[in-house]
Amino acid sequence: MRKLIIILVALFGFSWATHASHILIPMDDTQTNHLKAYGISYWILEQDIEIDWLLNYRGGSFMCKYSQKFENELIIRGVSYQVISDAQANQVLSEIASPNSNMDAMKLEKYPKIAVYSPKSKQPWDDAVTLVLTYAEIPYDVIFDDEVMYNELPKYDWLHLHHEDFTGQYGRFYNNFRHFPWYQQQQREYEESARKHGFAKVSQLKLAIVKKIQNFVSSGGFLFAMCSATDTYDIALAAEGVDICEHMFDGDPADPKAQQKLNYNNTFAFKDFVLERNPLIYEYSNIDNQPNARGGLTEHTDYFQLFEFSAKWDPIPTMLTQNHERIIDGFMGQTTAFKKRLIKGDVVIMGETKSIDEARYIHGILGKGFWTFYGGHDPEDYQHLVNEEPTDLNLHPNSPGYRLILNNILFPAAKKKKQKT
């Protein structure tokens, strides 16, 4: 009798697998590991299998054709899933297609090739994007000045910038860290790189880098930046041909009329900002909403709200805001948030702290490409310090703040004809 039961169970399992033609990966509160679910989706795309990203359906769920190989991988990585029939899958798609629903099905077709712009030497801080890519098991290449200057960016679909200073001021760490070995080593390496590529100053090399990245985006690339890479990128563009660096950064004084010479037409996101001219202050400009301007917010009261967009008519911001939470805990960085009055009118604000008039998560279009800026350093570490231990994402598998990063990773995989904005 026992042998018969085993045979019947095996036959039932085979019969179910034969008739179950789809895998649904829910992304609502039932998901045990949201972050690894993105990695699974990326991995399935690597197998040349398309995925439906079900926008606003159960937190932005994923659905694909059933495969025993896929199911095994879901089990191994600890990602929640449901095996559903063809009829059930069609029912889900019909519900999503209803004109009365704020949902849509976005076809993901091809995995994006990912590059992270970062120095090859170890830095005294971690990078939230590389942390989550590693945790989610999504492959990426680390590139830096050489690769950009040698025109290797077109090899990639998606580029990430994090704790970088594109103004040539070494992160404005001079006052607190100029005697530290890591600071001195970074300055030597950056100066050597500038000379290698024919520039007298680091700021001139970094301007060439941001111009190359600008061309990458306008030609159809996807740019994602966090922390100080957001505002310093735009400051560098606005200051093209203007010396904004004091003598400790480049050997000569800054132009005393630098502020009047800024060209805001060159920037991606920001306008009318004022430079911080004191080199001893850990800030670049007034773009960043500094702690004294944030209404006394603390770790327990700091949060921002994601906007809800029309999935059928605004699929791009809808994709980028998919989440199981609409209220996201705030987190600080060298650049924490953006003053809304300094954001250009054509920029899409996707997350804000309305009470203090700041934006945390913004998006825009440049030519054929797209960019996203996300304020703060680490979504699960409220105030990350230099040389602090990196966040262990095993403790935060359902982080809504990290989900926003991974939305941007999958965004380039979307079928272009579905994009309506």
C-alpha cells in the first residue's frame, strides 16, 4: 500500500507539472525574499525566456512559462512562488487588462548588461547597488575612468554611479580625512588617472567622464545614480569650463565668479542651485536638503512616499515605483534629498517628503535614454559612516528601499513598444 501511495503521489506531481504552464512570483507581502526575486527574474531572462512584469498586481509580480529548472532555482534561492494553470494565468492577464484596473503587463525580453562606475581600489564605504546586486545574484562589471575614456560604455545597457564626486573635490572629505591613508591614496590615484588621459586636473578628467556618460544616456543608455553621484554629476555639467575647485583640490584658487558662470541648461535634473564655496564644509551646493533644513526629522520620523502612476499610460515611472510598501523609511547620505524648487520642470518626481518639500527619487529622459536619481546612501542604514561595516542584506530580504534600486535594474529589459512616455 505504501508503494502504491508513493507511485500515486509521483504520478499526481507529474500530471500537475504537465498541466501547470506558468510560474507566478508574487511581490506583495506574501513574498519571503523580494530582493532575490529580482535575481531570479534576471536569471530567467538569461535563459532567453521572456517574463511578464505585472505592474501594480500584487506588488509588481512576475510571471513566466513553467519549467522544472525554474522551479528548482526558486526553491534553492528561497523565493516564494505559485505554479498556476494556463487558465489561471489568462485570468490574471484579463484582470490586469481591464480598463477599470490601474495595472498592466510589461514584457521583459532581454537581460540588461550592467556596469558599476567605481574605483578598482577598496573604498572606505560600501555601495548599496553592488551590495544588492551581489545579494540578488545579478552579475555586473566594475568599470572606472579607463573604461569610460576608452569608449567601452556602449557595451553596456545600464550604468550605476554611487558615492562619486564628479566635481574633482575628492568627496569634500578634506577637512575631516585629509590625513587618512585612504584619502591620500585616492588623491594620488585620481591625479595619476588624469595625467594618463592627458588632463592637468582631476576636475577636467571628471568633466570628460560626465560628458561621455551624457552621450551614453542620450544614445539610449540607462543611468542610475545615488548619493553624491547625483548632484555632483549635474554640478560638473553646469560648471563646464569653470574652475570651482579650491587650491587644496587642484593647486590653484577657484574662479571667484564661478557661481555666475554656471550653465543650468547643461544639467539633467537641477537648476538655479548655489555652490558651497567653503572647501571645509562637507557639502557641494544647496541642492541637498541638509539636516538643519529637514524639519528636525529623526530616524524614527524620516520617511518618504512613493507616487502612484497610471500603469497603462505612464508605464516607466510605474515600473520604477513597484513595491509592496508606498511609505519608505528615509536614509541619509552625503546627498540625502533634493530641494524640489531646484528640480527642473520636466523631471518626474517619484518619491517625496511633502512636509519639507523635498524629493527623494526622481527620473527623466535624455535623447533616447533614461536616468534616475535616488537620494541617500544605504536604504537599510539610516546614517552610514566612513569605514562602517556594510549592511547584511540577509537581514533585510524584503527591503522596500532596496527594491527601488532593483526596479531600475530590470527597467531596461522592458519591451520598448510598450513604453508610452
